[in-house]
Amino acid sequence: MPSSQTPALMKARASAAEILKQDTGTDYPKWRLIATDSESLTGLAPVCNGERTDALHEIPDYPGGPARDEHGVYDCCPWPQIETYSTAIAAYLVELLNADAEQVDGGAQ
């Protein structure tokens, strides 16, 4: 099995970290599944950490009362928001990115 620390991977990781720092405020954000154009969880995005996130991620008129929307995308959510068109690929990428972040920076957020 190839090493997970190849020069190409290390360069790509550093480049992505620079962009993510600008968009999310952290080099290695935690990622989550999102629903974009469909009701399926076929997308991924960094976990939203904006002000009033809890209030903005709520569906007020949900049957039975307000409900938290863990998979929605709102104005407070950071970029990038990536659509894969596959629930399996999206889930894999979220796990891969979160594991990579844990490996690189020990999980510091």
C-alpha cells in the first residue's frame, strides 16, 4: 500500500489548507454531509461555525414544531460546498477529509 505522505499529497494538502483557511477560518475544518439539489445527502461542506448558526439551521414550520436542519445549506455556511451526485461518494469524502484533518493537525479546530 502506498504511503499516505507522498510529496504530491503533502503539496495538495498544503494548497487546500491555504484556501480553506480563507473560507472557513481553519486550515483543516470538520466536514459534514449536505443536501443540495436533492433530498439525498449527496454533497459535502465544512461544518458551519457562523454566528447564530443554531438559529439559522432551524426549520421553524416543521410538522410537530421547529426542527434542527443538520444537512441544510444556509448563508452562514462556509465554502466550498461540493455536490457529488452520490450518497456513497459524499459519505466517503467526508470520512476521508475528517480523518485526514485528524491525522495532520491532531484534530485541532
